[in-house]
Amino acid sequence: MSETGFRIFNQVFSAGAGLTYAALLTAFFRPFVPQDKRRRGLLFVFFVYILFEIVCNRAALPQGSFGLILMTILLVASKWIGLGKPSVFLLTLLYFNARISSGLMVQSLYFIVERSVPYRLEPPEAVFLRAALLVVLFLLSHASMLAVMLYALQRQMRKQKMTLHRRELCYLTLVPTAGILFGQVISRLLVEFKDGVLLQLYERHPAFLAVIPVLALLFYAGAYLTIAFQQGMAALREEQATHYMEYQQTQAIRARIHEAEQFYTRIRGLKHERRGHLTNIKGLAQSGEYAR
């Protein structure tokens, strides 16, 4: 592969990566968008992602700006998408947390694979081809792992509808936010230039090859388990509310039964009194004591 071909490959690769990640975000949103607004909302999410990724890449904005801009735009257009602002905020945050966590896990594997291939003197065309293959392998691995992680989150969230009040939203977003910040810090440390020398984090600290992927997986698992915990708590609250309502209904039925028993007791007393009164009248009539 020539240098010109490699430059063309970089442009095509960048466009392909953007389309891949936009498609994954759109697929993640899909089950939660109402049926009547699904087509319009999903197309909006897809094209907004593509548009602002191009804008952010050309503007050379600071790292992490793309996620903030995209989340802001989606929050502003939440009615157009067909979702509430809390749902859009949570879904976007979970997406970027999963993307960063999966990226850190794949990055360590990519580093190992890259170092396992022995270096030897090669012509520039071979070097460009090897770099292109490794980058494509990284994208495919990252996209596959991200798709699996997003599917697991999506499946868990669809098990039970969650009411996203302010307190619940804070609980659900705490771990993903920490995972995103962790990923932003680590991504800055992975590759550094000092005095014209390239310094890689995994070369200086080989133990981080295992530590960082494990921490990234824990941040993802924490977000997943937080969702499951909140769903369990919501189910428990619904069950408690149902039991309380049934208890109130039972108490009301018991009160009605008690009132009915008292009413029939009074009726039986009145019948007994009337029977005795009629017996007395009958005896007086037989005795001829009509005046009495």
C-alpha cells in the first residue's frame, strides 16, 4: 500500500468508523423510541451523530467535547426523538460508557497483538499495509465488543420499565459518569510525547495491561448492575404498593362484613321483639281483653 493509498484508507476508515458507531447508537436507542416516532427519531439520532462527529473532527475540539455536544443536541431534540430528557441522558451516557470501556479492553489486546508480531525491515508499502490491517482489526474488535455490551444493557433495561425521577437518575448515572471520566484520563496517558520521544503507558507499566481492562469492565458491570438493582427496587416498591392496596381492600371488606353482621344482629333482635309482642297481643285477644 502506497502512502497515497494509506491516506485515502485513513479517510475511508474514519468515515466507516463514524457510520459504525452511529449505527450502534441508533440500534441502542431503537427499542425505547415509540413506534409512531421510531423512524423519524432514529434517523435524527443517526444523522446528528454523523454530522457532529465530522464537525468535531474538523474543528479539532478538545477530547470529550464530541460526547457533550452530542448529548446536548439529543437532549434539546428529545421531543423530536420521542423520548423524555432523562431517558435520552441515560441512554447516551450508557452508550459512551460502554464505548470507552470496550475501547480500553480492546486497546490492551491490540497492544499485545501488535507487539507479538516481530518487527523486521520492511518496505514502506508493507508497513502501511500492516498498519491498515491492525487498525481494521481494532475497529472490528471494538465494534463487536461494543455491540455485545450495548445489547446486554438494552436487554436488561427492557425487562422492566424504569421511572426516571431525579433521585433514580442520579443513582443510574453515577457509575457510567465515573467510567467515562476514567476512560478520558487513561486515554490521555496511553500515548505521550516527552522531549520528542514516544512514551506508551503499557510499555512503562506492563501491569496496566491487565489492570486497566479489568477496571473498565468493572465500570461497565457497575452500570449494568445498578440498572438491575434499580429495577429490582422498583419491582419491590410496586409489590409493596400492591400488597398495601390489597391490605386496605381487605380491611375495608372486613369493616363492611362487621357492619353487615351488626345490621343483621339488630334485625334478628327486632324480629324477636316483634314475635314476643305479637304473642302477647294474641294472648290478650284470646282472653277478650281488647282494651289492653
